[in-house]
Amino acid sequence: MPHIPTPEEIERLIIERATTDPDFRARLLADPRGTLQSDFFSDPIPEQIRITVLEQAPDEAMIVLPSAVGGDVTDSELAGAAFGGWDPGGGTSPGCNVQSCQYSCT
């Protein structure tokens, strides 16, 4: 069975690339949706998903909280909360097109 990257793995790959590729970083800050779509996903990112990329200043700390959910949640539901209801690693998510990924997704 092919590995489907988790939201955390995708985020790690994006951050790693943004710290080593100044052009990618600039494009990501200027046009997050377009950059992620062209560089990471083969299927369209749903329009209802808002994508925000912030550059953290050296003197600040950022904490991103998932949306409030009650009761027991599945891994897929938790991943969806982190991506605004869209699970990039789930069965209904856009396809992964990560060129530098260590996994063999199909």
C-alpha cells in the first residue's frame, strides 16, 4: 500500500524547502495557494480552504490551534481540523505531488 503523507509530513517538507530555496519562499509568501498547487499537489486545492503563510519574526512565538472539536476524533478528523476540514493525507484529498518526498505515493 502506498504511503500517503500526513499533514505534518507535508508541512515539514514545505518548511524545509522554504528554508533552503529563497525563490520558493518568496513565491509561497506572495501566493501560497498557487505555489502549493503547482509544487506539491496534482489535484486542485478546494477553494473553501483558506491558506495563510506567515513569516515568523525572530522575536515572536506563534501558536496555531486546530478548530475546536468535541469528543473522540479519528486521525483523519484531526488532520482535517488542522487543514480546515481538508485532509491532504486522506482518501478524498488532492493528490500529493511532492518531488522531494521520501515516500513513494501513487
